Amino acid sequence: MTISISKTALLSRLQLLAKIIPAKSSTPILCHFLFETREGRLFITGSNSEGRITTSLECIFDEEISICVPTSLLEGLRNLPEQPIDIIINKDTREIRIKYHGGKFEVVGYDPSTYPGKRSIEVLDSVSLSAEDLFNGISKVINLAGNDDIRPVLSSVFIETEPETVCFVGADGHGMGFLRKGNDRQVGKISVIISRPIASVLKAILPASSDNMEMRVGADWSDVIFNDYEISFRNVEGRYPNWKAVVPKANKLELLVDTGQLIGAIKRTSVFSNKASCLIVLRIIRDKLTVFAQDIDFSTSAEETLEVDFNGNEFSIGIKGSLLLEILSCIDDGRTRLSFSEPSRAILITPENQSGNEELTYLLMPMTIP
């Protein structure tokens, strides 16, 4: 049987689905795409132990079929110019031939009977959001989620909705970010913890679009339905910490600094910081901020001074420079507000001007200055 399809349309879908397919797996069938033809469309699925993505696109075919296709198909398509291609499948031998103008290449498919099926989700809660809200929410907090397999709850993105409000939270032991966004279009209520890898996949697939999408939350698995995509994922087990309780309420010292200048100063000085700790010291005297870094082991140091607005007289605090850079990269405003109480207490970092109905806040734990 033959599938006729646009090379560019097929390649774009395969590239997105490849983000969830493991490079190596103890279950080799997971290193394949599942192709299914029906209803005038080609349905393509990628899967791993934590999630599954199915998408579809229009095509022309002469027979319904289901077959697992190796990811080498993706590599074969990358360098082809845009053109219609024919995917010719021998149902008996599962040989797959891709014909294009002036050439062809061949791969071998596999029996789809062992490919993991779609999980049945008993929906407990559901919510309707715009794809833009989900995309922006994940983008603003995912860099603050940890990468520790031992603590999966703190290596995840927490999403919680309240009446006309949706909150996104990412946190590890050193920092936290949360975005609270008002949304009068929101319908429904959910609370779900999404692993960082699945959140990254959602970020890659969901465009900054005003189109609505639906998130349905079950006890063990949940899914997101958007246009031609259906993304299912395993919920992270556990209870997310009470993140609201750790936000300091008494940070009376406030500093306003140009976001771009602070990013540049940290990038330049952190080259000379200790590689293990990436410790940066912020020293503020009235309207001057000095960004200082040193590595005692190699006798190197660097400092830069910036003009700032500060409502105190003198203050010094140690921070992890790489984490502060992650935070500043998510702030779109020209100036950033940092608020302090004591050198041993958490710093709050926000844009000077919050956009629209959003409240974006980051919390950064300080480091001890030797």
C-alpha cells in the first residue's frame, strides 16, 4: 500500500514527536513511530514510559494500515527539499520504501501489536485554557524545576487552577518561580504535577496561540488535547509542597536594576567564580551595585559596578550566579526588582512592571559568603 504526503508536513510532526521517543530503551519498540492510516489522515504516535503523543495530518492512501516505523525515517527526510513523497509499505515483509523525486531510501518496519496502547483515563477534573497561557506558564517556571530523580516532585512543574486564575510553579532546593495569571475564559479546576521532561515536550508542541486547549486530569494519567495533538502523560506521584508558605512577606529593602546590564555583568564575572559553587556576591552601597566573583583556588576574581535604585544604605548577599541568570532570562521587563530582608533570607525577584493580569515572582535562596 502507498501513502502520499507532503515531506515538510511529515517531517515537522516527526521532529516534535521525536522529543518523547527515547534514544535507548529496554523496550526497543518504543524507539519507533507508530503509523496508522484511517479517515483520510495519517495518525503518528510517539511514546515512552512516561507519556504518549499522537498527531495526525492529511494524506492520500489506498488502504488502512498500522505499522511501527524506525526513527531513521526522520534522518532520511531531513535533507530532502519540499516535495510530495510516497511511502510504499509491503504488508507481508514490512519493508518500507520512501520514494521522492530522483531517488528513494528504504527502512524496515515492525509489528505494531507490541506497541503500547493508549491509556484509559478516568477524568477527575478538566480545564479549558488557551495554548498561549499553558506555553507561557511552563516557559516561565520550568528552568526552576530540579533535575533530581530522587525527588521527582521537585523536578516537576505544578499547575493549579482557581476561579478565573491559573498558577504555574517550578521549584528545587535553591529557588522557585511562580506565575499566577488571571483568565476570565478559564473553565474548570485542576491540580496536577507534570514531570520536567513532559513539561518540556508540552512547551515544544504548544505554540503561543490564543486557540483553546483542554487538559483532563486523572488519578494516575492526564492528557492535553490541542488541535491535531493529543498528549497523554503520567502524573508525578506525591503532594506538592506548600509553595505559598515560603514566600517572604517582610522584604523591605528593594533594588531596581537594568535587567540587561545585570545579565551582562553576571555573565562576565561568573567566568571567574568557583566552578563548583558559581558564587556571586552582590554588594550594594546606596545607588551602586557591585557584582563580585572569585575563585580562591586559582587566584582569579572579577567585579563590575552598576547604577541602581536602592532604598537602603549598604547590603551584601551571596547568590548562585547561574540560577540568577536562569531567572533573569525569563524576565521580559527592562528593569528587575530584587527585594531583601537579611543576607540569610530569601530574595524575591520580579519585573518592575508586571504585564497585564500576570503576577510573575521568583524566589532565590542566598549562599554563604566565605
